[in-house]
Amino acid sequence: MDCHQIRDLVSARLDGRVSDTEDRLLDLHLEVCPACREFDLRAWTLHRTIRLRPVLDVPDLAGAILTRARRPRATRLTWIRVAMAWVGVAGIARSLPQLLVGSGDDAVGHLSRHVGALNLALFAGFLIVAWRPHRAYALLPVAGVLVAAMALGATVDIATGAVRALPELSAHLIDVAGVVFLWLLAGSPRPWRRRWVVARPTS
């Protein structure tokens, strides 16, 4: 084998793509050819430089993350868990007729069943949080946006005279109560008052 073929084998061996026979022929040639031995050494040096890099000095963010983490307050707020469970059960009971029966003609009934499914998911989430309060913080953004959107829609309907104010507000009172209890169980987070804390790298 000439030197050109040997140098191809050097590259192939770095990639683990040589047979046992080629590996032996390569070693035999390197023993008698200084130029190919030099090429093999430079190839191994470059390969090692590319594959092995120094460990970057990454700052320790564990303290900042733990500072921002909020534990559920279930041990001190057991009554809120009971209230949340009541909201979940009452909401599910209210949602089931919408989901199973609907109301009005086919189009309105179809829409009513969709609303019932959405409400059922929300109140089932409240019930799960009453049972597992450590999930409160994760559910809070979704439930908060959903109830806020419902409140906005109700406000528009009341303003345009599509619905009467008192019955509409009464219907959504349980939704708002559920989000308030959820917020309390999540540790009363106020993200607009918090700042990111970046830990300095430890030496």
C-alpha cells in the first residue's frame, strides 16, 4: 500500500472504520515510514483537540431556581383545599348537563356541548389541585387566562344587552372563586413584583 492509501486508513481508523487486517497493515507501515508516522501523530492530535474541550465555567443557578420555586401552602390552608374541592364538584355537576344534553337546536346544542367540555376540564383541574395542591402553580396560568377570557366575554355581552348582568355574574362567580383559591394554593404569586436573580459562579 502506498502512503496515500495509508493516510486514508489513518483517517478511517480515527472514525473507527478499519478492519483488523487494515489495522495491522497500517501499524506495519507506520513502523517503517516516518512521513506517515508524522501524519498519524498530527491527525490524532487534531482529532483529540476537536473531540476534547475544556469544561465551561457554568454559573450555579440552583439557589436562584429554588428561591423562585413556590411550595404549595396546603398544610396551612386546608380550608382552601376543601373549598377548591367544593368548587370542582359543583362545577362538574353544572358542566355535565351542558356536555351530555346540550341546549337549543343542533348548532346551539353542539356549541353548548363544547362549552360543557371546556368547563368540565377546568373544574376537574380544580378538583385535582384540591387533591394534589403541588399542581396549583402549573394550572394557574391556564385557568387564569380561561376565566379572564370568560369574564371579558361576559362583560361584552352585558354591555351589548345580550344577557342580563345579575344572572351572568352569578353564573361565573364559581369560576372566579376557583381561580382565587388556585392562586392562594399556588402561594399567591405576583410575577410582576419579582426579579430574576442570577447566581454568581462559585470559584
